[in-house]
Amino acid sequence: MRIAMIGTGYVGLVSGACFSEFGVNVVCVDKDAAKIDGLRERGDIPIYEPGLEQLVASNAQAGRLSFTTDLPTAVAGADAVFIAVGTPSRRGDGHADLSYVYGAAREIAAAMTKYTVVVTKSTVPVGTGREVARIIREVRPDAEFDVVSNPEFLREGSAINDFMRPDRVVIGTESERARAVMRQLYRVLYLIETPILFTSLETSELIKYAANTFLAAKITFINEVADLCEKVGADVHDVARGIGLDGRIGRKFLHPGPGYGGSCFPKDTLALVKTAQEYGAPLRIIETVVDINAKRKKAMADKIIQFLGGSVAGRTLAILGLTFKPNTDDMRDSPSLDIIPALQAAGANVRAFDPEGMKEAAKHLANVEYADNAYACMDGADALVILTEWNEFRALDLARVRSLLREPVMIDLRNIYTPEDMEAQGFRYSPVGRRQ
Ligand code: UGA
């Protein structure tokens, strides 16, 4: 089998590398010549994802994975061509911007030389697959092809494992010929008994959005319950466990925090809200989720300020963690991008440390002093704030933390410490949804 992967962003690069690990011959294509050069010549990975560098290097060396800017050559003769280009939120209306997807469809159409399965792997709104098919037919009325929707459910930070051992694979197409090609590509997953769902194009497209918006709603639910826990003196972790052990609810994605961020949930919730409104079937739950989550990020700055006595003017706050979650350098829609400016607007001086995200953060945040490590970050600060739950922040030497801070105050928006431990260590401690 030979495939072309159009777009070497998160999804494209991880999927390309993983398919090559499955034994498929993969050519990854991108318009960004510098990126392709880096990948081809030096194995430079443009994103931070554990294990990806090795996976790319070993498959490139084995000759199963290559990189090019030459789309026509990569597409010619391929059994399947995956579209994994970006679908950012369109400025102004929240719709997914599909210009890259449709642009790729046109170029693919012009380059196909035999029966080709064209697969949309990017998260695309319902109806996009049909439009891709229409475009290809328009450009190449003679071409033999099928369009398949095959959404990706991988998480940043555990992307390779998520691809290699997924909970399920969803394949949307009505064509038996295309299904056979997809079965062949995912042959390895059949061997480990992964559920593989065949659906229509539209169903598959909607499954992706329904999954992400459901998870965003689950997080938002527990975040609101956490706020209530603080008021009534309950513990949100016990509540989450107490409800999560009910198999109908499930334990995952019930961890409270400063609001969801990242490249997917914020964009996908907005896009589904728009689609639903347009079709006259509004998803009011998700509309509310979007609204609550946006407000939550701002409310977290107020929570910090209140805990520090109502004013942070002239005080230095040490912030640990900037990325939207650990094990990534991704800053997209990270809560830190709302919380830090709000603290600065209230007069705080912000010093920050993040193991991977500082370079990206510096492009988005002004007037932040970046420290070399966690301890340098908190040296002489008035309080410590944990924004992202990197493992290295879970094991801080608390005696050292206490001696470095001007006062032993910690606001832990990820609940990586416990009120009991922090009290025993002599800290004033503010978690989310637990005893303060
Ligand atoms: C998410 C989905 O989990 C993936 O299944 C999906 O493939 C991906 O979007 C996508 O559409 O490409 P990702 O954005 O990488 O993956 O990150 P998550 O681990 O889902 O976290 C998203 C946000 O929710 C983060 O800000 C995280 O801190 C927050 N979160 C997550 C919570 O606040 N509480 C939780 O219990 C879980």
C-alpha cells in the first residue's frame, strides 16, 4: 500500500509516521519547504510530541516514510490520499475555514492517475466530504475515486499511543471498494481487535464533532460542580469519583481546572454550534458550554486575586505551566493566555516557567519574565500559581518552595497537590473545588 498524507501538522505528521510504522509506504506532503527540508534532511520535528522523533527517524531510515513539497508526484499512483491540512476557526463567524481542504482537493484531483481513495482526516464539518467529492469530479470528470471520512481522535502528548491503540476507528463511506482499501490500511488494528465502525460520510463527520463537544461539556460540567463544591464545602474529586464509577458516566474527563483549551475543543465546539444553528437544530447545551468556558478562564484570574486578599498590584506572581496541557508546546487557546493578561491588568508582575511552551508563549504574551526552571521562577515571588500539570511540577521540593517564596502561598488550578499535604507543609493553598 502507498499513501500520500497532505499536511504535516499535528494530525498529518503523527498519522503519516504511524501508518508507516504499520508497514504502509507513506509520503508526507507540505507546502512549507523549510519544514519539509528540516524533516527530510535532519529529522527536525516541528512540534513537541513524545516519541515522534524516533518514530519518524526509524521509518524514514527503513524507507517507508518520506517528505516532499511535490504534491502531484506523491499523489500519482497512491492507493489513498489523506487530507490532513488545517481547519482553523474563520475570523468573525466561528465557522471552520475549509479553504485549505478544498484547495488540497483540487490539487489532488489534478494529480490522480488511478482509482484513489481520498480521505479527510482533518476535522471537517458535516457536508465537507460531499463537497470534496464534487470538487474532484468538477476538476476531473474522468477520475475514478471515492471520498472517505476518517476522523482522528488522538490527543496531543499521547498522540502515538492514541493512534496505535485507539478506542475505535471511524470510517465513513458508502463505497465497498473504498472500505476494502481502508481495511487494508488499518489491518494492524484489526489484529488487536480494535472496533472499526463503518458509517456514512455525514455520520462519520458528525461523530468527530459530537465526541469532542461531549468531552468539552463533560469538563465544563465538572468545572461548574467544582465551583459549587467550594461553596458548599464538598470535594470535587470525591464527587467525580463517586459519579464516574457509574459506568454510564465514566471516570475520564472529569478533572476540574481552569477551562479547556487547545487546538480542538475551542474550535470544534464553536464550529458545531454554527452548523447546528444553520441547520435549524441548535445545540443549546454546547452554546452554553462555549460561553461558560470562555468566562471561566477570566474567572480564574479573579480567583487568584481574591485568594491574595483582593489585590495583586505590584506583587510578583510565579506561574508554573503555560501550555494548554502537559507534554506539548502548544499554546493555542491555553487558559494562560487569558489568565496572565488579566493578572497583569490588575497590576501583577508575572514571572513564568514552562518546560516546553516558553518559546511559543513569548509570541503571544507581553511583559512576562521567563525563568530557567521552576525554582528560579518562584525565587522571591509573592505567590505560586500552577496553571499546567506538567509532571515535574507534581514533585516539587516543598521545603525549598517555601523558602524561596516570600510567603508560602500556592494557587493550584490543576489540583496536583492536596489540601492536607499543603496544610501540613505550612502553605496557604487554594485548589479548585476542594477545601481551601
Ligand atoms: C482532544 C481530544 O481529547 C482528542 O480525542 C481529539 O482527537 C483532539 O482533541 C482533536 O480533536 O484533535 P487534545 O486537544 O489534544 O485532544 O487534548 P485533551 O487531552 O482532550 O485536553 C483538552 C483540554 O481539556 C485541555 O485544556 C485539558 O487541560 C482540558 N481537560 C481535559 C480538563 O480540563 N479536564 C479533563 O478532565 C480533561
